[in-house]
Amino acid sequence: MDGGFSARGLVDQLEYDEFSEEDAIAAVSSLNVDWNHQAALKAKQYLSMEGFSHSGLVGQLEYDKFTAAQAEFGAEAAGL
């Protein structure tokens, strides 16, 4: 996976694509994904488009439904 999705964000996307919440959660739960890595990818995507402060980037990642720990990891991995 290279899109930088959070687990909850991916569940929401599957629900938007008309999968049931139960099926979406089961699908995401079956994946072997490093969610910290996904947060780092998303952070790098954001930084390639515009400038962020550390706290601003963490807040944006949390808005994207990464956990606080994943958001912090992502911002640090992206160099902030």
C-alpha cells in the first residue's frame, strides 16, 4: 500500500465505496500493514505540497485518522 492511509481512513474509504462497515473492518484487519510507515508516507505527501509546522502536520495526520502516536511518528519521519 503506498497511499498513506490510516487504518480508520481506509475503513472509511471502503465504506464510501459501499462495503459494509463490518466487511471494511474485517478487510483492513486482515492486512499486514505498518501504520507508522503509512503515516510517514502521508506526512511526506503533505510536505511536498505545502509547508507545515510540526504540530500542524501532526494535527493534519490526526484529522486523517491516524492515532496520535502514528501522527507523531509520521511527522518526525518526514523531518519535522
